[in-house]
Amino acid sequence: MTGARPLVSVIVPAFNAEATLADALRSALAQSYDNVEIIVVDDGSTDRSAEVAAGFPGVTLIRQANAGVAAARNAGIAASTGEWLAPLDADDLWHPTKLEKQVAAALAAPGPPGFVYCWLRLIDREGRIIGSGAREQFEGRIIHRHLLRNVTGGGGQALFRREAVLALGGYDESLESCEDILLQFQLAARHPVAFVPEYLTGYRQIAGQMTANRDSMLRGWRQVRRRLRATCPGVRHDYDRWMDARQHYFAFLADRAAGRRAAAVRRLLQALGKDPRWTWGQLRLALARRRAGPQQPVEKPGFLEVDPNAPIGGDPLAQSKPALRLRALERKRLARLEVLDRA
């Protein structure tokens, strides 16, 4: 580390993000950590995204022809000077203490981490909390557990060490999607990882997001797998079927919700073929939820209004038999993967 308060470069790729970009930038400017530079890369927007960014004093704006989110992030990195890189999606929010706590965790780590992650809240269009992400608590060497659980859950939760990112050449611009996941996997394969056990990122759920396009995500996942095999020979792939089953199951849920019945059945059969125990467990839990009926509506507080430690949005069926069996299965698998991580 080069100093007690290293510079953090916040990289914000923006494509037609005028509806949410201002809120994202305000959350970056409100950080309690004061040694920050903010760079917005307008990736060929046809709306007022560039004008929104230009209206914030101290924010650097780069404009380029549309080239995709990976290219936009790389352009931001090339223009940045920070020792640490903090990607912020243009529709997400940060808690005011996010960067301060992540930098502190990085500096306190026994060895320079490749990245530092935190937990996330799921938020709606208005920034209200609709759920909380998984409370993963993996640190050190975690690559195989990260492959199974995706500890960050999204692209804006991690604080990356610049030197480690540049050594990998930045984000892979040839991928259709999942470029952020590949970078995290590659970093975790080479470096220890640190974390802050707090909900410091608001991950907005909006129809039409890339993560809602499960076909694109599946293609991106397959590309990630190929890249990982080519670039990280030390990573074991004995349990890839577990990861594949999750991708197919989430695609099944998306297809079913969209009314694409034939596609949903195909995805479900693929998930069952890859990992029948886990998939059947998910189906049993889904059936238990259906039998329990609709939940009572609860108040949705604003992301910036609540304690980042509060466990909001828990599963009301967390203690049901299907849920307990699934968690037992997950614990056994994570224990096996931890052995690989420590090898």
C-alpha cells in the first residue's frame, strides 16, 4: 500500500441512464472517504446521461461511441489514477461509508487483496429495499467457493486493487455479458479476498437490465467458464455441474415468470440433469412457498435510510424443512470447496 488514505477511482459506465445516474453519483459524492476521483464514461447514450454527469462539479466525463460496458469500464480505468478501483453501475447506490470501510478492510488484510466485497440490498426503481442479498463471509483464498456462490452478487460491490486488475488486462471486452464476474474469478484465483460484513450497496432491480436477460447471461457464463479454464490453470473444475445447475435454474425462473413455458421446462430439465439434489431442493422450497400463500406486504424503507447491518428482507420460510435441507447441502459442499481453496 502506498499511503494511509490511498486514492480510490470510482468508475461509472453509463448507457441511457439519465433516470438513475444522478442518484448514483450523489451516493458516490456523499462518501465519508474523501480521497476519491469519480469518472463517468458515457457509452454512446442517446438520452441525457452525459448532460446529467456534466452537471456534477468535480466529476470527470468521458464520451465514447457505444462499445459495451466492459469497454466503458476499461476506458474509465485508463483515465483513472487511483490505487484502488471502485466500479459503480449507473443505476445502483452506495451507503455513505462503503469506500471508507472497504479501504480499511484492504489495509488491515494480512496480504494485499485482489478485491474487497460487501453485501448488497435489492432495491426498486425508487431506491426502496425489496430484499437483501446473501450474507457470504468468505475471505482469504476463496476462488472455488466464489465460483459456487458468487460472493459479490453484482458488479458494484467490490473494491479492486488497481495493480491486480491491470495485470489481467482489465475487463474482457469480447464477452457478451458477465465480464465483471470473470474479472472477479480471475482475481480470486490469484489473490486473497477481503470483505466487509455490511449491506453497503443498493443493487437496483429494473426490467430490461442485462441480468434479467437470462439467455445472454447463460451465454456469458459459458464464455466465462472457457476463459477461466484458459487463464487460471490452478482452478479445479470438478464441481462445475453445481454452478451450471444454478444458472439453468435461474433461467428457468425467468422464463416461467415471462410465460415462456417451453423454454422454462427445457431450463428446468437442464438444471435437474446437472444437479438433481440441489434442483429438487429448490423445487420443494418453491412448493412450500406456494402452499404458504402470499406474504403480507411490508413497508419498504429507503436504502439510505436504514442501518447497513440490519437483516431486512429475510426469508419467512428460512426454518422450514426444505430450507434447512438446502442449507445443510450447501454447507457440505462449501466445506469441500474450502479444502480446495486452502490447498
